[in-house]
Amino acid sequence: MFDAVFPPMATPFADGEVDPAAIRSNITAWLRTGIGGVVALGSNGEAPLLDESESDRVVEAAREAIPPGRLLIAGTGRESTRATIAASVRAARRGADAVLVRTPSYYKTRMTVDAFVRHYAAVADQSPVPVLLYNYPAVTGVSLAPEVIGRLSEHPNIAGIKETGSDTAQVADYVAAARPSFAVVAGSAPTFYPALCVGACGGILAVACVVPEICVALLEHFRAGRHREARTLQQRLTPLARLVTSTHGVPGLKAAMDLAGYVGGEPRLPLGRPPADAISHIRRELTTLQSMAVVDR
């Protein structure tokens, strides 16, 4: 189900409001590159900055553009279990095929193994669609231990986890702890190839919003056993991937999307547009990466 590349789409705005036409346009273009579907309302979608009605509109617009056979995954994580269940039910009713549920983190010291198991099991019990766990310690300050993954992987409605981190050993630990059919999905493009080598099945990668075809090609090379080619693409992809994540974040991602011909647009306050020198750096890396891809063809 998750053994593909998925762009965690940015949310475009027009005059400060969610822009459904731009969402549909981006998705239509991405689908031509061989992606497995799209993630809406993730961290790169500025989900924490949207209200519930806006979140619903994003899912509805995405669903309109995604045909059968491609997945729409919607981020529905909230701090309370009750609110997460409600968001998951709403997303499913609006066409989401699966939900991506980040770890609650406000009460960090109380987020024990048992607390996480209780939370996710309750969400999965009531979600109409499969649940994908979402571990992003750089943002949340908490992390799911392999023991949690082992226990939750036994739940029939918990299908996998997105691990957004650069610790390949943790990806390997998750794979080892989970049942065989449990999907471990890489969430960090700079370590996409190493994650695949230790058992990840696919990737939810911010840079796939900018150069999806290169991310898809890397996965295809890996699956075909063309490891030299996969490593080469990883090396070429990493500089841009870092610029649109750890270096410049969502504003950098949106700027890169604009440069690549997609609709990124302005981020929502309190986020601001990157400075001119950052955009110039992104443009140089994107041009270099695209020119290398042309030479390879």
C-alpha cells in the first residue's frame, strides 16, 4: 500500500485562503511522474496553521484530483485522542484512503510507551481507514520506541509508520520490531537510499514536491538492484533535499516548488518567505540537479 514515493504536499493559498485549483493542478502534474499518491495536511502542508474547515477543503480538493489506484493520505494528528479520532473520521468521509497520525507531544514527560499504545490503538479502533503512525522527533520532541512499534504493528488497522529522521538504525529497529506486513516508510530524503537498504518500503519525501521523478527513479533503481545508480541519485538529490527541509523548511519548499513549475506560493504567518539569497541557492541546486537528470537521459 505504501511501497511508493509520496509528495507531502504544500498547501497553496490565494489571497490568504486555501487554493483548491492550485492543489488540483499540483497533484495532476505529480501524478504523471509515477508517484503512488499524495500526503495532504502533513508538516509540509502547514497543517498546524489551518483550521478544521480549511483542512477539510484541502482533503476534498486533493481527492478530486487523485484517481482510483493512487492513495490520498491525510494528516489527522491532534493532541487529544478524541480530536484525532474526529479528524480521522472527517478525512475518511472526504475521501482519504489512509490517515497519517503524528505523535501527541504537548505533555512530553507523560508520553510513555503505554500512553502511545493507548492513543494509537484507540484511534485505529475508530478510524474508518488504515492508520499510518508518524514519528517526527525533530519537531515534536518525542519519539516512538521500537517496543511501541512492535505492539502497535499487531493492530489490524495500523498499517505502518512514517519515520521522519536521519537515523537509519532506528528505521532498521522498526522493521525488526514490526510484523512483516507492517510498512516502514522513510520520511527523510537525504537518507532515502540507506533507509531502503534496511527495510523501508517507500518514501514520503518533501523534495518529491519539487523533483518527484528523481525520487521515483531512485526507488525504481533500488528495486531493480541497480544500487550504483540509486546511490548516485541519492548523492545528487541530497543537497536540494536539505535546502527544502532542515535549512529553509516549508518556506524553502514552497519557493522550490515555484521554481520547478508547481504552485508553492506564500507560506502562512508566522512563517515568512525565504530571503533572496536563499532562493538563489535553491535555484542553483535545482538547476544543477535537473541538468544532471537530463544528461542521464
